[in-house]
Amino acid sequence: MAKNLTSRSEDYSKWYNELVIKADLAENSGVRGCMVIKPYGFAIWEKMQAELDRMFKETGHQNAYFPLFIPKSYFSKEASHVDGFAKECAVVTHYRLKNDENGNGIVVDPDAKLEEELIVRPTSETIIWDTYRKWIQSYRDLPILVNQWANVVRWEMRTRLFLRTAEFLWQEGHTAHATEAEAIAEAEQMMHVYADFVENYMAVPVIKGLKSESERFAGALETYCIEALMQDGKALQAGTSHFLGQNFAKAFDVKFADKEGKLDYVWATSWGVSTRLMGALIMTHSDDNGLVLPPNLAPDQVVIVPIYRNEEQLAAASEVANKLMAELRSKGIRVKFDNRDTHKPGWKFNEYELKGVPVRIAIGPKDVENGTVEIARRDTLSKELIAVEDASAYISNLMDEIQKNLYTKAVSFREENTTTVSSYDEFKEVLEEKGGFISAHWDGTSETEERIKKETKATIRCIPLDDDNAPGVCMVTGKPSARKVLFAKAY
Amino acid sequence: MAKNLTSRSEDYSKWYNELVIKADLAENSGVRGCMVIKPYGFAIWEKMQAELDRMFKETGHQNAYFPLFIPKSYFSKEASHVDGFAKECAVVTHYRLKNDENGNGIVVDPDAKLEEELIVRPTSETIIWDTYRKWIQSYRDLPILVNQWANVVRWEMRTRLFLRTAEFLWQEGHTAHATEAEAIAEAEQMMHVYADFVENYMAVPVIKGLKSESERFAGALETYCIEALMQDGKALQAGTSHFLGQNFAKAFDVKFADKEGKLDYVWATSWGVSTRLMGALIMTHSDDNGLVLPPNLAPDQVVIVPIYRNEEQLAAASEVANKLMAELRSKGIRVKFDNRDTHKPGWKFNEYELKGVPVRIAIGPKDVENGTVEIARRDTLSKELIAVEDASAYISNLMDEIQKNLYTKAVSFREENTTTVSSYDEFKEVLEEKGGFISAHWDGTSETEERIKKETKATIRCIPLDDDNAPGVCMVTGKPSARKVLFAKAY
């Protein structure tokens, strides 16, 4: 059963990298910082996409598609936005290659230089708001509730599969509203939609909150976020939703006439989650044996492996398997029968454990004889013999149980790894020795936040929304603090 | 009912451009040649994607995702491939912007020049075959049946919404096989899958065939295609499937060991359809009143418009509408009730006609009184009064009838506009005066093909697969011809 997987306790980071490769989720490509998402990893992402897309549509959003390229001049229109993204942009400068006359092979044709450089979108606020100017004249054109599934590029220097890649896949919602209150309500709604998805499909508990000013999206007045805690005690930002005020409307001159005919700038939000969620999913549940997937997102929820020494035994096991498969499928359960004769059962068990299939069923000659099947849970690694006539009901129930168990385990882990501290020394000690979320008072200034970050590498993950918010004094400066905030080292 | 739409007979090309804009399908963006696909247009594309994706999965394919960027050196490895695409490539040369020291705003940072330029993928054979080298060692790793939904960029000089844009959305299948026969079978299978989709969902009849050598994909040994005929008598290539032989395996050194341990290069196919299909859909069925959509792809298949003068009448119409909606939805029909009080019924009728909704139901006070509804078909523009209790069965039946009618009409049009000619003079005359597909003998040489293209602008659309293939003599040179081929002017 050797998976040659580094254990989490030995080296968490190495464990993660190996797991992503060995479970066939993704791999590095020949292009610096860009990943290949392999079919198994992509199948999980597709499940995520399908659920999120459904949730977006249920909340009134429609999909659309905007250009990959953004003219440099658009990009420069919103000052803080360009500051935030200029340092990590892929820039298209030419539109043709040619055969070098001096025999140096294929070269960029210097005659095909663009008049204005194009930026490969790192996010689409600018090109979208340039478009919205044409779509919006009056209050009747509002709200615009649009989402886009797309690839984006941010030229990150240090990359890691799913967590930080130069190109990644994401969705970006971009909405336009007549009032400030409506835009804020939208930004909050999408934070809740994200939390709902991450908790109920990914089985990853999250803290909802606001970013501090210095951690806000470039161009936002307020950034709502959901923060999750990984098994190594580091936090991961799982999704953000931004209230953009009228910043982009002003930069792109997007005004609307209200019912009285008065002109005003349009209010905006944007919100996104990305293939980074794959990293959160992997790191929250998986163990030293490999990936652990919540049933709600597993491409195969159940796999059946026949155990046999001859054709007759295979035929008998297949008969049981086919009947059980039909029953499971009628309950909407995704089940696969792996009767390949090119691999031994032990190899298959190992493979499906590594790939996190929630439930594995083995059917051997003895099972056929006794009318049982062996049902193994990936989350607990426990096995049980179940009468074949009870199996489909049992498994159907297991789907819910495993989904809940993963979530509950993750909540317990987070509770155990969330510490409230009252002094900066205690803060540093907890951060060093235990990690996790640390709840502490902070004086609300960027200076103090920056000092803490510099001295400890911990950042303010969020100002929680549903926490008690009793005032106190800042653990660093002793100045008044309106409420405790949540710190952690983060991905 | 004025839609201010240029008529097809007046200016087909203008009619198309106006229709795409007015029906809210797509528009030009501020980025040269790149379009914005608007929510209504994207909703149709999503329906296409969903059906195609299902068909790909049913034929054993899985989705994956490969990098947007292709290093220039990869791109250059397959000689005919780079020849085909080098002239229309977006090239990334830098990875950072900065504030100009001389106050010229945001500029490209010259210090951030890439060592090797990156090409924005125009198609992904090269990056994918570089990856497949790592995935394939033995026959056990084959076949690889992978598809990718992605954006691609080809720097076209003359662009038209959906038909030819610098960036477009598509899917590209890339498969790897142990034998030549298997790869050819795959390429043929995908041509049939495409034909099935285009005919049965888009209601667009197609001719299946092979491309002549000069029209083949850059790097292919054989290109299978499906060709459709638009209302202006021009052909449109709706999908292609390529047998790539061992060209890419050789360029990227991808070998596999067969059962006897003998090494050989892997056999390849690739196949794709794009947002260009939206152009084919629009041009095949639409009329001077606007878009006409086949029910199988219409985002809204039925729209109900209440006609009323007061709240009481609205309430009565709504009651009928809600009951009918529930019945239609239980039959899986996508129905919308447009009870907006911001627009008059006449405006709504006009709007849904322009947007091609297959069936429109009007419910007025008289209908409520008489227990009827007025049902209007978009394809025939005919109206009927139907008893409300019969309405849902009638409409359910209409869905099939409209779908079939659109297809049948398109087949008739194509038949009327396909001409067999025996001389080059007749060929030129038919091409000039009637257009459409022209079936004629050709001597099989690129020289003759080139001459015909130069003199008439007609190209060989395909060498049909399911036609009679009696030999004859070339209409131009009088040399022997193995069979007739299909010519047309094309998009």
C-alpha cells in the first residue's frame, strides 16, 4: 500500500506538492508558473463550477464573456487598480512571428508592433466598465448582474499548483447598481453565496469578514472575504467580494439617469473565486494516504472493485456489482465499476485511496457466497461487511454522513486552532508554536498592521462579521480597539 | 413593429451585423477584433456547450486544461504548423508595467523582458503534445481522449462578430492513440458527433467530407469537416476534425512501448468547433424580423405576455399564465412570464420576435373570458387561438414541430441551392448568378484548385463522403477526375 507520499508531519508543503501530482490533479507545464489541470483535477473543478454557476443563476446572475486583452490605457484609468496589478502583468506587444532572414528560426516580426500594448487580463473591471458605459443610460438598465468564467494571468514570481499560478481559472462577477445600498447588499450576498458553497459542497468551514484597508482589492472601498484554515495552521482566503463604490464608474464615465432624470455615477461590485479553491479542498481534508474528497464534489462517489481468481468468480462478482450499481445510480449516486484485468485489487485500492473516492466496495467470492459486500470509507479508513440487500440504502446514507463528518472534523480542527490572545508576546508565542487563527485587539491603523506583519509574518485575515465585537486595547500599542480581529499566517 | 433591421435582400452582410447587435448577442469591444458576448448570446452558447460536452463525455472524452501561453520554441517544432499560424499570433514579450520616470504614465518595464517570447495559443497542439510526452510511456497509457474548453487568439485582420474574431471561444479535442486506424476512427467519429449536434440541435444541415490538401489544418494528414450553406448562398465551415498522423508525436518525441515492448510514435487527432457556430445558427434561420432560434437551443422556448388595462385583468391573466407555466415546466419546457409593467405588449412582441423566442403566448381579457390563449410561432409568424386546457400539449408538440420545420426548410434551401455543373463556364455562371454549393469534377491538383480560387473566389469546401463518386473529367483541365467535389464561396 506504499504511496511514497511524504507525511504531513514530516513536510506539509512537500506532502501537498506530491499529492497534487500523484493524485493526477495537476502538474507544472513547460510555461513558467502555468499549470496543466489534468482530467481528474478538472473533473472536480467542473463539479465546483456547476454548483457555483447554479447558485449564481439562482441569485439572478447571467453569464457573459469579455475580451482577454485590456488596452494599457484602460488599465491605467483607475489609479489604485493599476498600482495593484502593474507589477505582475503579461504584456502583448506584437501580433506576428516570421522566419528570420538571418536563419535564426522563428522570430517576432518587428514590423508587427502594436500601437498600444495589450495586457492579458489579471481581472476584468476595466474592460467591463468600459463596456457598461455603452449598456447603461437610465435606471431601467440597472441592475446589471453579470458573471464571467475565464482564465486570468498574474505574473507571480513564486508559484504553487492551484494555490498561486501565473494563469488560473476563475469566475468574476461584475454588477452595476443604482444605489450604494443595493451594491453593498450584492457584495454581501455574494460573500454568503460563497460561504454556502464552500461549507456545504467543499465541507470547508469559513469565517466571513471584512478585509482591513491594506488588504483590500485594488480599487475597492470594502472587501468582504471568507477565510479557511488549513491543516498546517495557515489561513487561506477562499473567496472575495468587493464593494467598489463609484470608482470604476468615475474612471470610465458610467452615469445613469434616475427616475427624476438626475444623472449620477453607477455603483459597482465585483467578486470571484478561482482554482485556488482546489488547493483549499485538498489541504483541508486529505491525509497521509492521499486525497480525501467530500461526496458532493467527488467525480466518482463510489467505486466497486471485484476480487476474483477466475472468470467464473468475476462473473459472479459482476452480477452483484451491476445490480448494486443500478440501484445506486437510481439514487443519483456516481458509481464506477473497475473490472480492469490489467491491475490487481490491491493496486486499485491504493489508487482510489490516493484519489480520495469517498466509498470503495469490494466484492469477493466469499461475499458472493455470503450475500455481503465490503464497504470501506475513505474519510475514516474503516471497513464494514454489509448485506448486499442493505448496501444501497447504507451507501446512500454514507454519502451524507461522510459529507458531514468532513465538515465537522474541519470545524473541530479550526476551533482547536483558534486562540484568543491579549498580549503581543502571547500572540508571537501562539503564532510560533501553535499557528492557526489568532483573535486579538488591534488599534485599526495600517502602521500597526504593517509592524505585526513585518515582525511575525502574520496578517489580518479579516474583521469577522458574526463575532462578538467588544472593545478593548490593541495588543501592540495599547491604543483603543473597537473589536478583536483575526490574524494568521496565510497562503 | 419596426425593428429598423436592414432586410436580407437589401444587404445580407449589414442585416447580419445589425441583427447580432440588436438581438443583444454580441458587440465589438474597445480591443481590436475582440468581441463582447452579451448575456443573451452567451446563454445560447452555453446551451451549445452543454450538449456538445455531454456528447464528448458519452464518447469517452474527459476535459482538462492546458496553458494559455505557448513558448515560441514549442510553436516552431512542427514546421507546417508554425507556417500556418505564425502570421497571426499575439506575442507576450514582457511581464511588468511601471510608472514612467519621465511622467509618461504607465509604460512597459524594459527590465521585465521575457527571455523567450510566449505566444497566446491560436490552438494547443504544441503545448499539449509537449505534455503528452510525460503522460505516455506504454500502450497502457493509450488512448488519451482529452478535450479543452478555452479561448484562443488568431490575429485576423478583417473581423466580424462570431464569424471571425481575434479572440474566440472554442473546444479543442486532442487525442493520442496506439494505431493509425484507431486515430482515423476517432477523427471520423468526431466529425459525426459534430454533424449530429449541428443538425439535431442547431437544425442546420451539413455535408460531411474531407478537405483538399491545400485546405487542411496546418500539421494534419487529413482534415474531416462539416459544411453548411447560409441564406446568402455562401458556405460556412462548421467544424473540423483532423487526423494528425505522427507529426506532433515526432515533433515532441512522444513514443510508446507496445505489448511487445517495441517503441513507436503515437498517433494523434485534434478537433474543434467554436463560437463561429453562433454565426451559422444566426445566418441559417433568421429572417427580416430578427433572430429565429431552434427550440433545442433557445434560452427561453416560450414567453407569455399578459395583455391588460387594469390590475384586475392582469391578475386574471396571471392566474392563467401561472397555471400554464407550471404545466409547461413539468414537461421540461423553458418558459418565461413577462409581466413587466415598464413595457407595453407591442414592445414585448417586437422584442421577443427580434430575439427569436420560438413560441409567444398572449393572454388578454377576451382570452380569459373564452378560456383561450393566443399562440404565435416565431418560425412561421402564424398565430392560433387554442383552448387553455389544450395549450401545454399543443406547445409541447410545437417544440418538436418547429425544430423539425427549421431543419427541413434549411435542407430544402440547400437542395435548391446545390447545382451540379459539367463545364467551367457553367460553374462561373452559376457561382455568379445563383451561388450556393456547386458540385463539379476537379483533377485533384492544387494548381487547378488555386486557379479556380483566384479566378472565381470559390474554394473546394469538401470532398463529400456520402456522395456518389463516379469518375469524370475536370471541368477546368479536362484531365481525369476520380469524383465530383463541392465548391462554394465561403465565410
